[in-house]
Amino acid sequence: IQMTQSPSSLSASVGDGVTITCRASQGISSHLNWYQQKGGKAPKLLIYAAYSLQNGVPSRFSGGGSGTDFTLTISSLQPEDFATYYCQQSFNTPYTFGQGTKLEIK
Amino acid sequence: EVQLVESGGGLVQPGGSLRLSCEASGFAFSNYWMSWVRQAPGKGLEWVANIKQDGSEKYYVDSVKGRFTISRDNVKNSLYLEMNSLRAEDASNYYCVREREADRSPNWFFDLWGRGTLVIVSS
């Protein structure tokens, strides 16, 4: 299953709201997860099962969608949110990731 | 502390072999599926393989089938990745990752990651 994220990069300012989209090449129900990765560190789980917020993740992060089209929304960007974001399907193996969306400060 | 610590990476020649290890602590390792995920420098994430709690099921991405073997030792709380016939395109940071299932639905996700161990394939 191929996962395609858009955009590949995004510039925004602190306080802005942004949305990243992820499209699966076939239906994956709600088997979609989102991760944040900063500066070469290990990825961090943000959202699982399309819209469930991982413990400890701020509520400004939200996920949505089902089937083939999904979104990650950050409602009001904070300085620590500038990072690369990946979607990942767990509908079947091989699990696959999107190519990533790099969120940069404008 | 709940953590995963990888080791075993390094420089290897094309065609060579390497064995990665991951030591788990702070949680019941034997209760979880475990995965290896890799990331080439400056590139995205790629799932490599996973293994069931008792080792009875294993799955691999096509590009490593027949060359890599995932295994585990639940007594030692350790996960392994035996890598043979290494190619330049296998050069990556390899993460040991815990899989978890959502409480109310059969959705799987990666909730705990190690820091990774770097594999360099070069002559």
C-alpha cells in the first residue's frame, strides 16, 4: 500500500493552523497513524487509529479521515511543532510510511 | 524506565553481515509484537520486519526477504536483526520499535522507539 503525503514541505508561522494530508493507494479503514520527528531523533507517535490522540500529546493535534484520505491538523502552531511529520498505514504488512512533510517556520 | 536500546551497528563492506540487537527494559517485552524500522540519512522511514510475541510469526519488507532475519529472546528481553548480503541501499539508522494495539479496535501502531543504531555499507 503506497502512502502519499501532501504537501512535502510547508512554511507557517507560530499561531497558524495547518493541515497535512495523507492518501492511501487502497482503502485502509482507520488503520492510519501519525508521527513527529525532530532533528534526527526517533519519531514520536502523535495520533493512532486515524483520530485517537496518544497520551501526553497536546490537544492542538488532531487527526481525521478513513478509507483512503486522512488529515493531521495542528490548530495553533507552537515553536516546538516545527518538525517532519509522517503518516503510516498498519492495515497490512509491509507497513508503509508516507514520504514525510517538513514543517518549517515562515 | 521504559526504553529500547539498540546496538551492533557499524561499518560493513557490501556483501557482508551484521547482527543488530535491541535490549528492552521497563515493560513486559514478551507481551508485544516488535519491529525494526530504518531510515537512510536524510530520507524517510521504512518498516523492515516484525515478529510476534512468541516468535511464531515474522514478516518482512520485500527488499530484505531472504537476507535479513528477525528473532527475539524473551528471557533476555532482546530483539535481533541478522543482516546478510548487505547492500549500499541497506545503509540506514535502524530503530527497534514496540508495536501496540489500540484498546477498542484492531489498529496497530508504533508507540515506543529506540534511538537507533547506524549501519554503514561501504568498501
